[in-house]
Amino acid sequence: MHTVWKGSISFGLVNIPVKLHAATENKDIKLRQLHKECHTPISYKKVCEGCNQEVKDEDIVKAYEYAKNKFVVLDQEELENLRKENEDKAVEIIDFVKLTEIDPIYFERTYFLSPDTTGGKAYSLLRQTLEQSGKIGVAKIIIRSKEQLAIVRVYQNALVMETIHYPDEVRSVGDVPNVPSEQNIVPKELETALMLVDQLTTEFNPEKYTDDYRNALMELIEEKKATNTISTSDKRPVPDNVTDLMTALQASLEKTKKPTTRKKRATKTKKNA
């Protein structure tokens, strides 16, 4: 399993060397975009709007737009130093809280935590402590140049870290349009709705839920492959004939150039002798 981050987690004076691994993966079926006429894949280029020229990665700098078309350019070395100042620190668990106190809207992404070479015992200590206390740890970590708020909890037999949003990253529910105010619900309607909920109530089993759209799309793709309803394109950009012709003409001119001045002088000297 690929290591996303390597460092340590601490609570009190206990330090646990750990590795971070992505716990989930995106299984969306990726579809390429092709040119409708010849089925050649479409490519995207980074183009400067001012110069109308393609820009290489080494010619790109990062900046913050604080007003329309007004930027503060940030040097890559400055960003790197700022990141290292925080990233080198251990992830410290700053609080212990109950999981039920955190609304799911705050959760972002889940990572598995594995102990590094010497961290097995301390890892087990934190795992057992969280299990018996019924609490989770709240910590901070820097991943990919962004400081993240995170929680550490037990999942089955492993520790997991879940990044969570900061409060100012969660939009206000007051900004949601057309949310109805309290209305008088007919008791019979509520009673029927509660009865329906009761009939559909069961234990959560994630294995029973499948991505029907993804499965249907894969079936369609396999069906087209089986019936040879496929398209191939080996086309590459064709050189411009004008440019190619000019190159050939230029090369021909080089071959048919008259003798250099030096050769002419050498001939005259020979005649004078």
C-alpha cells in the first residue's frame, strides 16, 4: 500500500512513528474525450492569455489574486520553507472528544495509519486507549502543503486518520435557498412516514450497496468490445507541408552554394604565381 505521508503522532509524551495510506479509492470510470471526426484524443495545453503562447511548467509561478487581476507572487522557495517549518513537526493530538460530537458534514478523507519500524507498542497503546475510553483524538497535520484538521480513531483493528474541514470551510446553512420554515404537519402524515421508516430500518451492511451506474457502464463497454464496436486512432500531428518544403529547399540551397571567398582568393593566388 502506497505511503502518502511519513512522520509521527504524539499524545502527551508518547510518540508514535507512523505512515499514512489512503483508505479509499475513486472507482469512477474515466472516459477520454475524442475528436468526433477522427476519434483522436483531445489534449490540453497551458496557454498564457496575455502572450497567447504555450507555457512550460518551469515558466509558471504561483500567486494569490487579492483583487481582480492584482496578484501577490509567491516564490517557490518561500512556499517550500513555510511548508517544511510545519511539516517537520510531529502530529500532536490536542484534544480527545466523542465521535458523535462531530457532524458528518465536517469529514473529508480517510487514511489508514500503520506503525513505522519501532512504533508497534506505542501504536497498540493508543489503539487500546481510544477503544476503552470511547474517545477519538483531534490533531493537526500538513498534507500536500495544506494544514489539515484531523481526527484519529479506531477502525476494526487499525488506527485511521480522517481529515476534517475547519468551521470556516463549512458554508452556512442560512445561505441555502428556499429552505421551508416550520410548517404544520398533519399527524396522520407523520404517523405514516414514521411507519415507513420503521419498515425500512435495518442494520447497516455496506456490502449490499453497489454502484449500479458504474456496473451498467462497464457492461456497455464490455458489450461494445465483444461486438468489435471499437475505434482506434494511431494518428499523430502531420508536419506542415509548407514548413517541410521550406526545410528541403533550404537544405538544397546549402548544397548548391557557390565556392566561398577563401576558395576564390586561393585560386587567384595560384594564377598570379
